[in-house]
Amino acid sequence: MVSISELFISNAYAEGAAAAPQGGGFLEFLPLIALLAVFYFLILRPQQKRAKEHKALIDALQKGDEVVTIGGIMGKVTKVADENVAVEIADNIVVQVQKMAIQNVLPKGTIKAI
């Protein structure tokens, strides 16, 4: 296995030494390339997918949806504006939250069942 220091710092050999190894450029960077591929497929790609799904959820919000905020508050959407949403959390108690604070949309009737 190639150590990280060997990837970036080549060994110094005396001139005229017959046994100086020749570096294989691609093989030295293969572990680094593999690490970047694993990082992309296990971390970056799923995060981008979740962000895209959350944006679609926010764009599809409409009056009457039952939602959960990031803080755990459940309520029913009463008004949708450009950046904010009015959420009724109890009878005649309406709070304004940012759209990005909506974590999940619940199936209709969930709040009454609780």
C-alpha cells in the first residue's frame, strides 16, 4: 500500500544510482481517485438528491397541507406566500414560518389522529 507521503513527495536518490525506481504516474494517484469516487457516491450524490427532493416538497406546498417544521411543530398550512408559510398549530393560533423550515408534509388527517 502506498503511503500518503509517497504520493506527494518523491524519494531522493543519488545521481548515478542504477536502482532508482521509475514512478508510475497513474498508479500513484489511483488510491486518491478511488477515495474521491467513494466520497462522491456515498456523500455528495445522496445529499444533492435530498436537497432536490426538499425543494420539490417546498414548491408543492399548498393551503390545507399538514406539515412538520424543523423544530417539531405540527400544523396545517393556512396561507402560502413567496418565502413564508402561515401554519395553524392550534385553534386560532397561526404562526409564520419560513418555507425552508418545513421538514415534512404529513398525510391528511394525521394531526387529528394524534
